[in-house]
Amino acid sequence: MTQRTLKQYPLKATIILCFFIVFASVFTNCSRSESFRKIEDLKTVAKNVNGLIVCDKSLLNETITIPLSFFIDGELQMVKLDGADEALVKDNTAIVSDKYILVQGIPPMPCKLFDKKTGKFISNIGSIGQGPNEYRAIYEQQIDEMNNRIYLLPWDANKILVYDLKGNALESIPLCHGVPKGGFYVDTKAGTVTVATLPFGNAQAVVWQQTFDGTMLNFIPPEHLALRPDFSNEVVVYKENGIFDFFVFSIVPRADTLYRYDWTANKLIPRFTCHFEELKDYHFYAESSKYFFGDLSEPKQINQNITSSQNRRSYFVDKQTLKGSYFILENDFLGNIEIEKPIFKLNGEYYVYNADPGELHSKLEEQLNSDKNFTPKMREKLTNLKNSITDNDNNYIFYAKYKK
């Protein structure tokens, strides 16, 4: 048996313990960041302009640290995923529903479904390849427990792949337009699909609603949202309880807005934007039920063909008070580990952290060796968790529901 040392991560060995081990726990927040302040103590940083919330970047002049417990309802749950060979995953995007955990597939690993309570492996969802019901990589996914369905949207797709909860392929949903990258919501009962896409070149729509057989019901043409073909662009979608909001990120900095798609009236409703004195930063927008979020970073040219980003900053705006600030998000359930790119973690119904065991071990060790003043109870919890991690563990999933 090949051993995996904790310092070798994030690469995983392909041989692992063949028996199933599960470890579930509940983490309480025994400490809260000293720099956290109440929302009402912050400055007003945005205004309401006929329903559009406009944040003024010049008013974002302070940074606070916010504990994860501020946003979530209850405690942080943990489950260690099944350790069988076929169950191995990487630290890809994971989503959870009432009963399941779905870990996104990236070659050569397909999407994998697990029991949310025990972490037991259920099945692969589809497979990597170019044949029927196969895919190269998945951009977005949806679990529909009520109707025994999982929906997968690959990169550069012309259809949504459909499977049951055992991983059996069902009839795919043909898309009215090609989707380089996109977000979607399938209403299985109504037989409708809402899609937002990167509007490349001569794309006819940036968002639309269609039937399962590919019949177009409504659509919005790209107009000012049109983009040059470049897979560095992104789409961020917020969908919950009939709401479908989306933001199109452009690799070329421009003035942009988070929109809500009203499919009954077939129109875009501007929701949130930020005023910049100079359009030079990259920026993303997202939202939760209570807050709008923004992400700023400066372009960094790696070489002639590759541009990255640097000096990333995140901010939030309270929807009711319009107060906010830059913020750092810390997981106070796990010793105040800083959460990277927080606005993408706060966008949705659940907070989900898919943790590679070696990376988790290193982060816990770093926190325990720091000068942070943990309570004895918190130090004991972190130490016990760190010591329980073994060379052959599969990933750990931490999750909690956000407050409404």
C-alpha cells in the first residue's frame, strides 16, 4: 500500500484504504473575531437609485473581519467522505442538498454523489469522455431530490446532461443556444429551464427560458452585455425560490451590473452595481438573501497571452441599511482560518468547504501554532481534529445553511 504523507497534498495517491470510514461532527464557534463590529456601526456606502443599489467605491475605506458564524444558521457540520478507491475526490466545487453531497468533476474524475449524513459514496454521475452522456468538465450543477434528478452543464455545452440519483443517464435537455459557460435552473415539475450564458460574438441571447424539448419561451438579447470570445470571462448566478440573478464578468474591465431575470415579464431588472472613478479593476458581483457582495482585484499580466489578478479585496453591502465595508471572512468554527474569495462562498443556500485532508491538516497546525488566543475548548477541538486526519483520508466536507 502506497502511503500519502500530509506534506504531499494537494496531489492524491490513487491507492487508499479500501474500507469505509466515516467521521461526522458538529463544530461550534467558541471564539469571535475581535475586529468584528455590528452592521449598524458601519458607514453607509451605497444608495438606492430607483431600485438599483449603487455602491460607491470611494466610500469603502475600512476593512473589518467577519466570522462565518455571522452569516450561517446553527452550527458547522462535518462529514468525512467514504475512503474507497472509487470515492476519491479532489478539492473541487461541492454542493449539498437535504440528503446529498455532489462533488464537481474535473478530468479524470467524474462528478461523485455522496450521502450527506454519513459521507458514504453512492455513485459516479456520468463519466469523463466525449461519448453519449459523457463530459470533459462541468461548469455548473443542480440536485433535484424531489424528482430524483441531477443536472450537469458542461463547458461549451449544447445540452444539459440529466441523470438519476443512482448515476443512470436519462434523456438530455437540448439547449436553444450554445453555452460556452453558464448558469441554469431547471424546474422539473414545470418542464422549464432558465439559462444565463457568456454572450460571445453573434450570440442571440444572454439569458432565456425554454422547455425540455428545446423550445424557446423567452429571451433577452445580449446588447451591451456582449463579449468578445474569451473563456477567461465568467458568469455568476444566484438562484433560490424562483429568483434568478446573474452577473457577466468581462476580462476587459467595464461598468457592469448584477441583474435579475424576470421570466414572466421577460425583462432584466438591475439589482446592484458599483461606481468606480476609473474602470481599471476586475470586479465580480454576487448576492445572498440579505447582502450584496463585490470582489475587486487588479489585472496582472503574466505573459503575452495570460492575465491574472492581484491585490484581491472583497466588500459587502447590507440590503436594508446600505451600510458595508471591505471585509475578511474567517471560519471561526475552525480556528479563524481565512476563507479565500469569500463572495463566491457566500453566494447560495449553503456554505460548503470541500477540504483536502493534507491542506486541512496544515491549516489547523498553522492556526494552533499561531499566537491566537483560543479558548481551551476550541484548542481541544482543533487539536483533536488535526490528530484524527490520516494519510489515507478522503476529503472532508464542511457545510452549514445561511441565515434567511
